[in-house]
Amino acid sequence: MLMLFTAACVGPAATPAADGSFAVHFIDVGQADAALVVCDGQTMLIDGGNREDSSLIYTYLKDENVTHLDYVVATHAHEDHIGGLPGALNYATVGTALCSVTEYDSGVFETFVEQLAKQGKQIQVPKAGDSFELGSAKVQVVGPVRQSDDPNNMSLVLRIEYGETSFLFTGDAEREEEQNILEAGFDLESTVLKVGHHGSENSTTYPFLREVMPEYAVISVGEGNSYGHPTPESLSRLRDAGATILRTDENGTIICTSDGETVSFVTESGWAEENQAQEGKGMEYVLNNGANKFHDPDCESVDTIKPQNLGSFFGTREELLARGYSPCGNCKP
């Protein structure tokens, strides 16, 4: 099921083409990151998931008829961001490849470099403050500002302006890099935030959010991951900032489009703003205490719960997540 919703946005202007178009595909690659940005026929792939996502990325580009990528961005060298990029390079040609480093001691990074070399390309390392155009959209590099021994805090952070809408991609940037970017004084206000490090506790800090002030926050994260992402702390901060939260573990692939004034989302698994509005308010849930799952009361799976494991709860979704329960994959409460 696909579900569509729209919201008006305000922010800095970058004039769209009269017949222009803009879309971001937040591809569901589980506990990893991958986003395809398409503007006026030009394309940019930001990260490509894990090594095992290589065929998924290949197929996604093929289905979208993307045979050329004007930019391929590896935000940093960790496998869950660059592992699937060879799949993209096996299908599409690339114009420019960007990363925060040119060398990293891992097989997946070496494979990425080798695949670029087959096309006669090398990694280029941009500096904070650099900018380029993607169709009628403007892309600015706002991080990393300083060198770090932590690859997460060497993440390329990109802000895209399209008309009065804006998008911030933060890779796995954590508190250290966020603070550096704040001190550099970049304009960070964004309509849509790709949440840093899959919603880890050490990312998306209050000072950073106060500058970004996103209307929407997209979290790329795997269902039932061992890291506990997104953490209750990061979700709480996003709620306090007034952001509407979408998650690939719950919504599947998320496609955001902009006409330069408003953004709209289509999700793979369905999503309703009225459901999001209930976050922070008490609701009734049915518990499976044996599997540590929670369900909507009308979920078909409730009938299969053993009586000794059956429980009930009235409160917020976040409280259940904090207690170690995970949402049912069928009713997606």
C-alpha cells in the first residue's frame, strides 16, 4: 500500500526550473544508508547500503532507469554506507565520486575504489563550504569541518536547497562533528533531515536540532537491529523539535518529492499523519510478553499469542520501545 501526504515548507530559496522536478528516494537497505536524489533528470546517489545490498541498489537504479549518476557520494568509509556502491557502478556510469577519505583499510572500500577505476574515476574529497549544482538544486558540503580519528565524525554532510525546501544528509555524524558544523556557522535549517547514524544516542543533539528545525525526520534503520537504533533518546529529541518521524524499518522505502514549495512523501508500507500525531499520547497496545512484541488491538496476530504471554499496555509507543518491546511487523503499531 502507498500512502501520500503533503506539507507546506518555508526556508531559503534556490529557484527550480519551470518544468523541474525533485525527488529523494530513501531506499530501505536495513541497518544501513542509501538515498537516490533526482533533480531535473540529474542524479546523485548518497551511500549504497551494505555489501549484500549491492544487487538491491543495482536493481533499484535499473527500475528507475538511472543509467548515469552525476554524483556518487560515499559519506564515509564504513561498510553499511559504501558496501553496495559497487552494485550501482556495475549498472550506471558515474560523473563525480565524492568521499571524505581516499584510503581506508577494508575490502569493501578497496572494491569501491576498484570499481571507480574501471570507469576511469577517482575519489574527490570536497571541503566544507564547497557547493555544486544538481539540476536546479544547490548542494553545499557543510561537513566535516575538522579531521577526526572516528570515521563517523568524518561523514560528508550535505545540505540541498530546492526552491523553498531543503534537505540535510548527515551520514553517521555524531556529537563531535555536529558541534564542529555549528561552530562553522553554516545555514542548517532544513525541511527534511536524514537523521544521523540511524538514530543513535550520540547523534541528532539538541543544539544541532535547534539549528536544523526539521519538519520531517527520516531514519534509515533495520528492524530489530542489535544496536537499539533508533534510541528512545534520539526519538525524544526529534519529538521535542516537532519533527514528524518516518523510518525505513516501519515504512520501507520512502520517496519524498518537492515542487519547490511543499514536500510530499510516498511510503512503501503505508503511513498516516494521524498515527504519528498519537506519538506522545496514551494508546492501548496488546503485548506478546514471550516475544517482547506489541500490537494494535485489532491485529490478526493477537489471536495467535499464547494466553500465558498475553498482556496489555496503555501508554506511549516510546515507553514500550524503551522497555525493550518491538513493534509487530504486520500491523506496524
